[in-house]
Amino acid sequence: MIETLTPLLIITPVLLILAIGIIVFVFAYQRRMLQHQEHLRELQELRQRQMLEAALDAQEAERRRVARDLHDEVGGMLALIRLNIGQVERKCADNEVAAETAHRSKELLDEAIHSVRRISHDLLPVVLDKMGLVQAINSLVNSVPPDSGLEVRFTHDLEKNRLEARQELLLFRILQELVNNTLKYAEATRITIDLHREGDKLTLHYADNGKGFEFDPSQNLSVSGSGLGMKNLQNRVDLLNGVIKFFSRLGAGIKAEIIIPVSYFLILFYNFGVII
């Protein structure tokens, strides 16, 4: 009887060890597969982020090129044409109809020159580079046409603090997109903008009292079908490593809250031009 059990006593531990080994191998293999999949996902996200950054950098470079061409070439040509029309107006002083036509042409050219300057400024906000985000937003607020019937209120608690240049540019483009959408589609009479810092977080609140649109808050802006402008907002917020909360309903206007992490602030002394 003992001789019969001996092989069984030997084989059983071997089988048990083999089974444990197989189980450990399966778990280790599954763990490696999960780690590999996670690594692939991270690489894919990194590649998508790099592609997005490259696309936005190319877009900004094209904006700068077009802005320079508008300001230097188109603006210069319009100014020269205005000067020539002024000479024609003086020479036609005795011809009332011709003088009036020349005068009206000068007025139209003045409007065209103003539009070129405004478009150039929108494409390349010089104030943003020189004075920072707060001054750039003030400039954006002041550029809203007086005849639009739109009141814009901007409040902040940043004083003379500066963000990192890329953060300022992305935030300005986000706000520019929101303001342009309100001007084009919302039929609003009021915009409120608030920019404030709490610890290592910066929050941008934006709201208008326009007609709004149906929006599903459970969906990501980039896949909600609410338009290219909304997708651009989400892309820029993603590059800021931030989050955006968006709300809109028919007749209720729109509300947006963008929260981004800020590691540090630069204190800019305007009087001395020194950055610490």
C-alpha cells in the first residue's frame, strides 16, 4: 500500500508546483500585456499631442505671416492710395461731384485701413507679447464694435502677474474664439469675463446672455458636433493640461469655465522693464 502511494506523493507536489508556475506565468504575461497596451496608449496620446502642438504652431506661424503681409503690404498700399486720392480731391476742388466722390473714396479707404489693422491685430496680438494676457484681453474688449450693442465686462485678480508665454497665447486664443462666436451667432447684449487665480489653478469664466444652443454636457466638446470652433477650444484646453466645463441651452446663452494648472507666475514690473 505504501509502495503504491509513494509515486503519487512524489507526483502531487510536482503537479502543484507546475500548476502554480502556470498561474504565475499567466498573471505575469497578462500584466506585461497590460503594461504594453498602456505604453502604446501613452505613445499614441503623446503622438497626438505632438501633432496637435505642431498643427497649432503652424497655424500661429501662418497667422504671423498673414498679419505682417496685411500690415506691411496691404496697409501700406491702402495708405498710398488714400494719399493719391487726397491729391485728386484737391485738384478737383472746382468740380463738386468729383470732389465729393474723392472724399467718399477716402472715407471708404479709411474704413478699409481700419479693418486691415483690426484683422492684423487679431491675427498677431502684439499687446500679448509686450504687456501680457490681461492687457491683451483689455485690448480685445475695446475692439468690440461700439455699434454691436454688446457690453463686455472684464474682471481679474492677476494685477501685474504674467503666465508662461505659451499659456497666455492659448488662453487668449480660447477667449478670442468665444468672443467671436458670441459676436457672430449669439445676438447677445452682454459678455462677462472673469480671470482669477486660486493657488496653483487659474480659472477663466466666460458667459453671454445670447440665444444659446442645445448642448449635451455629457459629451466632449471635440466630438459633440457643435462645430470646429468648439473643437478648437477643447484642443487648446488639452494642450494647457486643463479642463473645460461648458453649458448652453436655447435662450439661456452660454457659460464656459476653463481651469488650468499654473506652476508659477512671473511678476512683471512695467515701469522698469524687469522680469523676476
